[in-house]
Amino acid sequence: MPKLRKKTRNRSSRQRSDAQKFKKIINMLVIASIALGISGAVFAIYHYARIQTVTCQITNQQGLQTRCGPQVMAKIEAVKNSPIIFYNHHKVTQDALADEPLIITTIEKQFPQTLWISLRLENIAYQVKQGEQLFAITVSGKQFSLPEAETENQTIFLENSQNSELLNYHDQLQQVLRYSQHNELPITSLSWNNPEQISVQMSHTTIQPVIRIAHWQRDLMVSEKILAAPEFADYLDQDYYLDSRFTLPVLKETL
């Protein structure tokens, strides 16, 4: 009897082991089937769910929304026929609008074939005049042509430099203009003389302070104090340059 009981126990153990192995195989087959199904679905979506319709709207500085014009639509339609998944629509759209004063606010996908793009008109930091050419520079540093000057934006006149040199100092130039607005300094325009210095035109005087880009705040503050001094009042309507780059600023007839 003991031998029979032992054989029965061994047979039961083998049966349980076989059942567990069979269960594992079934589980693996189920998992493989699910994975295969998901892969097939993703493959199908990637290859067959492609952008066919692009809808676009622009919000201006006043919050008004309008449909994107033909010029913008022609550029952002670069995303057409792209997969609706596993594709960087934001970067492609951003690159397509590199020369437009527009910022992407949202991009939404609507399965299976539609892309909704919302854009915002970017603020102009200043305008640049070089000879007869007029450009606008946005806050982020984008550049585009202007048909005519906009009175609400301050102008930077390029004399002996190129736009590419000016844009290397875009942040400092914005700081100068923000400082003038914050301190109610009546700057009307700036003249870019060379990559190191600019001359400043103001509404209350024909004297033009000359400041260094690298030390604009120090030079501008010195110029402010000199121009506001009572003993300097008789010079305000004369055509001079106030060179503030030195410890003792000097008046010059030419740069």
C-alpha cells in the first residue's frame, strides 16, 4: 500500500506540472496574439490614417480670431499626407512658419485625417530700416519685410552693419527699449553704428548719446543725467554726439 500511495502522489504532481506548463503556453499565446493585434492596429493607423485636412486660425494681439490666409496655409500644408501618429507635426509646422511672425499655441489631432492648428500673431519688438528696406523684428527674433513704417514701433537704423550682426544683439536691444519705456525715456530710434555701439535719438533733444551695447545701462544712465542737468539746457537743440563711453563723457560733432 505505501508504494501505491507514493506512485499516486507522483502521478498527481506530474499532472499539476503539466497543467501549469499548458497554462503558461496558453497565456503566452494570448499575450502574443494581443501584441500582434496591437502592432497590426498601430501599423494600419500609421500607414492609412494620414492628414488630409488642415484647419488653421490666427489670434491677433487684440484677441480676435481669423482663418489663416493663403500664404500661411500654403506653408503649413507641409504636414499633409503625414501620419497622424508618431510624427512631430509641431516641429514641421514651426519650421514651415520660420519666416512668419506667428507662434504655435495648440495643435490638435482629430482621427482619422484632420489637424487643427491655432496660431498667435507675435508682438513686434522693433523695426529696422536699412536704406530703402524696412523690416520688422519680433520678440523672438523673427524677421519679415514691412511695406511701410509702423509708428507704434521704435526704429533701429542700420548704417554700416547687416541684419545678421544686429540680431546677435537682439536681447540687449530689447533691454534698451524696455528700459526706455519703463523709465519714460523719450527714445524715438537707434542708429546702429557698428557691432559695438549705437547712437540714440530722442524726442526732446537733437543731441545723440553714443552708448556701448555691452554696457548700455551704465552709458544710458550717464547720458540721462547729463542731458537733464540745468547747465546743459543750452546745448539740447544742437547737433552733437554725447559720447558716454568714457569716464568723462565728451561732446562730438562727428563719430
